[in-house]
Amino acid sequence: MLLMSSPAFALMRDDGDDPGPGLSAVETLGLYVVAPIVAFLVITGLVMVTSKSDKAAKTGK
């Protein structure tokens, strides 16, 4: 039973399988490291800008 579930069967393609091209190391780093950091910085910047404008409106400045 253990032999039937071995990862070697993952190498056999099913009908209709069409995997795309792999990612290079630079593309992988950009997608999984740089993009989340940029998204975090953009969201942080938007929150800071809206927070400052809200604070200025409350104090009358």
C-alpha cells in the first residue's frame, strides 16, 4: 500500500495536464519577496496619509 502512494507517481502526467514554464530565481524572489514588501509599503503609506488628513481635519489645521 505504501508503494502505491509513493511520490514517483507524481511524475506521470494526467490527460490535459499542461504545466507552464518554470520561474527563474529572480522571478521567484520578485514574486514572493519583493511584491509583498511593496504591497505592505503602499498600504502603510495610504494609511499614514489618510491618518494625517483625518488628524488635521479634527484639529482644524
